Amino acid sequence: MNLSLLLDMARDGFADRVVLGPRTGGITAADLHRRSVGGARALAKAGAKALIYLGVNGPAFPVALFSAARAGIPLVPLNYRVGDEQLAALLAHHPDAFVVTDAGQRERARELDITTVTQAEWLELTADLAGAEIDPPTAPADAAVIIYTSGTTSEPKGVVIRNANLLAYVFGSVEFAAAAETEAALISVPPYHIAAVANAITNLYAGRRSVVLDQFTPEQWLDVVRTEQITNALVVPTMLARIMAADGVDQHVPSLRSLAYGGASMPLPVVERALQTWPAVDFVNAYGLTETSSTIAVLGPDDHRAALASPDPAVRARLGSAGRVVPAVEVEIRDEDGRPRTDGGPGRIWVRGEQVSGEYTGSG
């Protein structure tokens, strides 16, 4: 099995449902499936061994993700914000890659002697080459995505996330076709973040329409939530802080039912303000790593409300917690010598489960 299985199921289960973009004129599950076939053909014709995605998030990203899966090669979303020297080094790791960029990154790639297609050209190409079914590779051990870590203390390392890891994450956390046709998710994270990959596959599997905000401003975020009737949203803490400080945040967001956050520690005043401003919204803190294919622990809506309402400082402090470990993984806190901590003291987090990769490009 590989990630194409998720798209095959979506096509068979709700072919005519819009799963990407606006309610009117968006991409349906059947259209996304056809485009993945066209994309696989383009990649095979080019002899590509990887598909590099260099640009902002948008409909071209999930088309790239599932096209790469159907072609049996990894998707490599790169951070378009890095400098030219670091970008050149990352591109050099994948010399036989097919490169999709946004218009703003194309000139940078040309200066680095890299041939690209723009996101718009990629969407046209995948539509033009769509045709008869292509059976994807069935090896779940093949790499599905390679995401480079930030490299704050060393050179960035490519985390190898295999099909088996991502499928285990989806099957362990999402019920197929559980979302109503009216549900829509707003994604505000860049494509080189594991959350972008995780949300692309989980929302599709659930049958939930995904809307991407490629350039975040709090005013635009609020406007899209209201105009697109967003029911589920994902932000990082800095985004939520800016949203809570924006004009009009106190106005009603009638469609919004769930807001997930993660990627960094959430300041308590920010989440407290958010809970008080939107008491009907279910807040979820999703804690995870690139190496764990996204979420391994969740602080759920009931936990948030109980902590906010409690006069006990210890209970209130749970708003800063990563929450409870999800059923599909095992977590253990160990000391510096690798021994389990049984006294509740600090230590290193050890994680085990089928969704855990812990593997890097070039590692043995």
C-alpha cells in the first residue's frame, strides 16, 4: 500500500465532493484522482526520482503529493524562505528531481540552473496528461515524503517518512468519510511543515474540504473563516496570538467548530483569551514531530474547558500541557542514561509506534 490508497478510497467513496479549494469551482475527489494520474505520467516521462515542491501552499501541493505517491517517488517540500546557498545545497541532494515552484521562486531556481514548472503549469500539466488508471507501487516501506529539519544547530537533515508511517497515522486517527459534505478545513501552515502533509491526507480521508491560506494575515484568516464557512482550522501559536489581537475577532465565527494548534508552546494568556472569546469552539493542542508523522499527543476540548474553569492553579496549568498520548503510539520519559523516569521528573521523550520514522537521508 502507499498513499494513493487514500485517494482511491476517496474517489470511490465521494467522487463528486469538492475536497480542495472554494465550494464553487474547487477540485473534487475524482478530479484530484485524475490529476494524480496525470502527474504520475509527467514524472515518469521526466525520469524523476523525486518531486521537489518549492513554494507556498495551495491546490498544487496535494496534487504533487498524490502524483509522487502514484509514481512511486518521494515528495520533497523545501523551505522557500532559506537563503540561496542553503537552497542550492538542498537541491543538490536531489539531482534527478522534478521541481514545482510558485512564480516568486522560479527566478531563484533559474539562477541556480534548476528547470522548473510553476504551480499553475503543474495543474495544467496534470489535467492534460490525465487518462487511464496507473497502478501505484505497493511497497509501504518506500519513502513517501522527505522533510528537512530546520537545521538550527547543524545542517538540515532530511526526515524520511515512509508510506507505512503516514498510513498508520491516518488509519489510527481518522475515520473514513466521517466529515459531512459541509465541513471545511482552513490550513495556514507552509508545505514544508509536517502538519501540511498530515492535514492534506487526513482531511481528504475524512472527506473534508481543504482551503489553504497561502499568505497569513489575521484579517484575511477571519474573512476566509466566515466567507468559506470553515468548520475546522489549524494554526501555530504566533498566528493565534495575532488573530486574538485583530480587529473584529470578537465578532461571531458561526461555522467554526474546532481549532487545532501546535508547532510550539502556546502562551497561556493567548489560549485563555481564545477560549473566552470563542467559548463554543473546540480547541485542540496537537503535539508531534516531523519524525513521528505529526501528532502523538492531544490536549482535547474538554481538557481545555476544564482547565480554564478550574480555580486550582495545577489544573489551570494543564493549558500548557501537550495532553494525552494517542492510542497508536507508546511514549516513555527517560533520564540521560536511558532509564525510564518513574518519579514524574523531567527527561527525554521516547516514542514508539508504526507512524514513527526516526530515519534520515544518508543514515544507516
